Amino acid sequence: MPDTLEAPLRRRITIDPVTRLEGHGKIEIFLDPQGAVERAYFQVPELRGFENFAQGRPAEDMPQITSRICGVCPTAHHMAATKALDALYHVTPPPAGRKIRELIYSTFMTEDHALHFYFLGGPDFIVGPQAPKAERNVLGVVAKVGLEVGKQVISMRKKLRDLTALAGGKAVHPVFGLPGGVAKRLTAEHQKQFQAVAAEAVEFAKFTLGAFEKIVLGNPEYVSLITSDAFTHRTYYMGMVDEQNRLNFYDGQMRVVAPEGQEYAKFPASKYLDYVAERTEPWTYMKFTYLKPLGWQGLEEGAASGVYSVAPLARLNVIDGFATPLAQAAYEKYVATLGKPVHHTLANHWARVIELLYAAERMQELAADPEIIDPNVRTIPTATPTEGVGIVEAPRGTLIHHYATDERGLITKANLIVATQNNAARIAMSVDKAAKGLISGKEVSDGLLNMVEMAFRAYDPCLGCATHSLPGSMPLLVTVRDRGGEVVSTLRRDADGRISRT
């Protein structure tokens, strides 16, 4: 914690835990004597060390190891790891193997975006940002949209997950990715199953976009909140694009645009270290990234700052359009309404449902491709492994896996830069600015604090993914209580490893 947080007699509001996200976090808000916010911190107190876990393991294990980082987006880690193995072993998958990967990934993106809209971020708008906390959840959403719609949401997600299990081996921790391709071909019967569900998914996505437009865009108060200064930052944006600068979740080059919208950089996965750097702050275990050529200028916005953002809002800022017709039409309406680039953090929700439609359309395209059932799904690696980088667009934004091995294929170094880590600086800025814009000497209600939480929830953060190894030991406080709840003793381990007992 910075020393400024230790000033005596300062009012302090703690939101612990923050809700409707993956992982554990809290928000600390510090007020001046007049009740205005001096500073708000988005803190991540958990620490995980997957980069260290990987050392000494066979590289082929990485798609399975890293999928355990997160139960919400395991397919993203599995796919980034598999693509890194392609580069590591200098092998290119055959067309059917590549298309099966993208088909499974599009299925996953459809399911995950639906999860966030209906279960995590959506309740803030469908139920209401200041509704009672007991109602701001999926049950509250069902109460608002109707039981039949709720059944449709659950049914759609189940069908999509069943397809992931069918082609990927497991719904939660898939096992299909191998260097050079996939472990299992698709049959004509499998293809028919994908085609049937994909057609349903497109209709489901169209319904979801329509519901968003009616419930959120049709409410002037919500539109005013989305476009308010409290939820606006002018930063750089990064995302993956194809050769025509259209969105692609699975493969392409990375594109960065400046706060005014012009292209700042475009580079292949292998060159990411020329543009992306990491740093730590003493008040959180979430690592921060920034644009290396611009350097770290602190938590500041604008063209001189190295802060950038990923995720749906960023992806729609970096692309010139979509490759599928329905998503393209929705994107054109989005741009006509908000302009481009869009700097409103809460517009992530609109961008996300447009991406939901694109993922379903892309799933439908791939499922109809006759090449998808070609039995040649893998090129066996023959080269000596060296080093490889794999990048995909996870639901939460750009996900980077970078491995180096010895000649036996054992991991000597692993670097994971996850979407939430790419967003860490902007999330911290968003929480601070929202708190300052919403809390100003007035009574701080639960609903008002939920609106502060909305500043991070728009990014759909995954805090388990974003916390990696740091020098030293993780601070730990163990409190022992007796049967009556009284404290018997405490055991404390500080970051420097010192242990004390009271």
C-alpha cells in the first residue's frame, strides 16, 4: 500500500469481495473530510504462479496445465497454448485441423459471451444498477425477461458446451489441441450436430442483441450512464485482425490504434515483446501491461500514456469491420450511434453482444465448410523445439502464451499475458474515476457502490488468470478462533517472508 493510504482519521470504504467476476478482488475507497473520493484502488489479493509451475514440464502438457488457470475461459488458454506449440515445434496444421480449432473456439466464444451478458454484467442493466443486491443476478434476470427466456439461455449454453465436449473431449478443460493440429477428426454426423446448434445460436444471438437494444439502449438513463464522463477513458486499444483488418478471434496480426483512432502499430504474435511490457504495483498482485515504445507514465489516459485496453470495446475500435453480414450490420449501427473510437467503458456490453452474434455466425460458416470433415487433421512435428508464441482473442481480450524449451521439449521459460492483465491499468483507472464521479459527499448506498463495481465488471475480468509470480512470498494472515468466535491466535507471513505469531 502507498504511504498516502496510512494517513490517520481518513474515511475508508471497502467493497470486499467484489462480485460477478472470476477470481477474488476488493475495492478500497478513501474519502477526504468532506466525503469526496481522494483515491479508489482495485486490489487483487490472490497470487498464483502458473508460469513457475510450467518450468520443467513437457511442452505438450501446457494446453492441459494452463486450461486449469480458469474454469470460465479454459478453452482460450488451451487454444493459445496449442498455437504456441505450433510455433515452438515449427509446424503448420492442415486446413481441417485449423478449421476444427476455430469451430470449437467460435462455439466457446458464443457460450462465454452469453454467460457474461445474462449472468455477470447483464443484471446491472436488465434488473437495474441500484436494484436490491439479492435481485442483481441471473435469477433477477429471469424474473425480468420471463421463465421461458431463462430456459432458452440455459438450454443454449448447454448445447454449446455439449458440442465443445463432443469435439474437444471435455466441456470445461478441453483436450483436443496438439502441436500441428487436433486429436480428433469430425464426422459427417458431428458436422450436422454443429450445423443444427449453430443455426439456433445465430437466432439466440439475434434475440440477445434485440433485448439489449430494447432494454438498455431504449432507456435514456442507461444511455446517459454509459456515455457519462465517470465511465470514459481515452486510451490506446489492441486487438487481433485479419488481412482486411476485420475481427478474428483465432488468428491474425495484432493491431493497436491510438486514442484518436489512427493505427499506431501492427505486428505478428512473435513480435509482441517489442510492444508490450509488464510492471507491478505494491498494492495489488495483478500485473500491469503498457505499450513499451511509449513507456509507463502512470495511470494516465491520452496519447502520451502507454496505457491500452483490450476486450470487446477495444476490438471494435481496432477493426474496420466484420466478415459476417449480421455482425457487420450491428457494428455499423453501433458506430453510427457512438462514433469511433468509442471510449465509454460500459459500451463493452454492447460490443460484447455484437461479438456474440459474430461468433455464432462464424460457427455457422465453419460448420457448413465441407473441408471440416477431412480426416487429415494433424501434421506430426519433426523439428527440434525452440521457442513459440501463441495469441488468441479470449472473451476478455488478447491472450498471449510464450514458451521456450530445451532440445527435449521441456519448458525452460513461460510467459503468460492474459486479457485482464492487459486491461489492468485501465480497470484501475475506471474504478478510481467511477468512484470519484459517483461518490461526492452524498450518502453511499449499496446501489451506488454497485455502480462503482460496474466500472470493472464491463471488462469481464478474470483475476485468477491475471495474477502470476512475483519475487518473495505471498503475504498470509491466519486467524484461529475458538468455538465462540473469539480470536485465540494469529499467524502472519509478510511479503519478505518474515513470520510472526500473536
